[in-house]
Amino acid sequence: MTASKIFRKNIVALCGGVGGAKLALGLSHVLPPEQLTIVVNTGDDFEHLGLKICPDLDTVLYTLAGVNNPETGWGRAEETWSCMEVLEALGSETWFKLGDKDLALHLERAHMLASGQSLSAVTSHFCKQLGVSANVVPMSDDPVRTMIETPEGVLSFQHYFVKEQCAPCVEGFHFEGVTAAHANRAFLNALDDPNLGGIIFCPSNPFVSIGPILELPSIRERIGSLRAPRIAISPIIGGRAVKGPAAKMMHELDLPVSSLAVATHYKGLLDGLIIDQVDASEKVEIERHMASLVCPTLMNTLRDRIDLARSSLDFLKDLT
Ligand code: GDP
Ligand code: CA
């Protein structure tokens, strides 16, 4: 029996959208739901067409519910687009795509939020309705907005990511609202839990997916001084990001595009980093900063997601 099969402790996973959701799905297959708290970035959230959009939260929710669109990495499978077509005919903004089924969730979320419910309560309700038993929590119920600093000025995250398709050069980031935001109570409780078995930084974008979570008041300090082991899975494989702008951002920030640079970025917060086999040559250098585990980290299939989740739990156990 591998260690993960007998893992009895609680796990906190920090996660963004696509990369995070893949590992979150793997973890949800190997841990009982009550042992897994998935804390999701809300720095990408914004208001659009009068609706609150939560891209990372919805990617995680749809992925765990098995209704995500694996081709796009956002939205639902088997979508239809009637509403978008009419919006276009009405001369409305259509740069941000919302399929009909996806829109239904957004309408219900808008309705529940308007009736005074918190984003956490709405998320928990959707989990229940969609048959997701893991504990998925937004990092905060308060608004935090990731802003991208570029030579053309400061852009909101979705403006940079969707409208400009990540073309502007990144000079830095800041997170509007973060100092006044409260980290989710369930997140804080999970970190304080005496039965915490470890924290996993999913292979999400370190700057704009994990970054906002770490910037919430007290979180960096709490994770920095945690007794339970802390690991990350590198989102960089062979000098490239699997998807999204992580590698482009590292290059523009004058960082080497490598797992070693990911280790350096997270220094002081981690006990170990999981890197892909193709980056095995970086192991020695990484181990000047923290432990490392070399294993396959590219998650194409469900099997890959489960195997990486198991390796992560085994690594946590080794570091305990
Ligand atoms: P986003 O919010 O949708 O951009 O998603 P995340 O921040 O959670 O994930 C984006 C990151 O996931 C990128 O930096 C990718 O390199 C990484 N990623 C995606 N798929 C994989 C994978 O299969 N393995 C690893 N190691 N990283 C991945
Ligand atoms: Ca995201």
C-alpha cells in the first residue's frame, strides 16, 4: 500500500484555474472529501454584464463535477451559445465568452449574492448541487483584483488575459483590495487544524494564481511558520509553461524560465518542490533551497492526475 492510501491527515491545496484544477481532481480521487480543502484564487474575478465572474472558482467546480470543457480550459462541455449570439446582435460586449449553461450558473450566483449570501455560501451550494463533495473555498469573500503592470499602464487581469491575450509585457503585479480582504475562515481553520497533514501549492501560475492567495493578510506568515510540510508542483516543464502566460511572465520579469526559479520564488514558504523528469538536472541546485522529488508531472489523463496526487501525498509524508 502506498503512503497516500493510508494518508489520514487533512490537506490544503492552493489552486488557480486549469493547472490547479487538474491536480485538485487527482487529489479528490485519493483523499476522502472531509480531508481535502481546496482554496481557490479569486484575484481573476470581475464584474461583467452585471454578473460576478469567478474564472478560477468555476474551472475548479466544473472540473470536479466532470462538466468542464477540456479543450478550452474554461467553461462547460457541450455548451451552446444562443445568448452570446443575441448579445452580439444587441451590440453588447462579447470579448468574454459565456455559454448558455455557464450563464445559468452566473445568473444563479448573481441572484444569491444579491440576496445577501457570501461567495463561500454560493460556492458551497453549487458544490452540493453539482455533486462535488470536496471542500472548495474561495480564498476570500472580499473582492481582490489582480492588476498587471505593463509599459502601457496598469491592466485589470481579464483585460490583460482575455482582451489583450497576454500580449503586453509584464513589469509587475499588485492585488487591489488584498490588504483589506479577510482570508476565508475555512482556509484559516484548515491551516490551524492540528491534524493538518500538509499544504500543496498546485502547479498553478505562481504570480497571478498562487500570488494573490499568499498576499492575503497573515497567510504568507502562517504558511511560512507552519509545522506541517509544504510542497509545490512546478508549473514549468522543460523551460515552458504547459498552458498560459507563466513562462512569458518569468521571461519578462528577467527570471530564468525553470523549476529552479519557481523554487527560488517560493523560498521560505516550501519544504519541497516536485519537478518533472525532464528537469531532473535541476534537482541538485533546487536542493540547496528545499527538498525535491522528480516524477512525471504532465497531467494529460485522469490517471496522470491521480498519480501526481499520490506522489504529492507520498512526498508530504516523507517530509513529515
Ligand atoms: P489558470 O488560472 O487557468 O491560468 O490556471 P492555473 O494558474 O491553475 O494553471 C496554469 C499553470 O498550470 C500554467 O503555468 C501551466 O504551466 C500549469 N499546468 C497546466 N497543466 C499542467 C500539467 O499538466 N502539469 C504541470 N506541471 N503544470 C501544468
Ligand atoms: Ca486564473
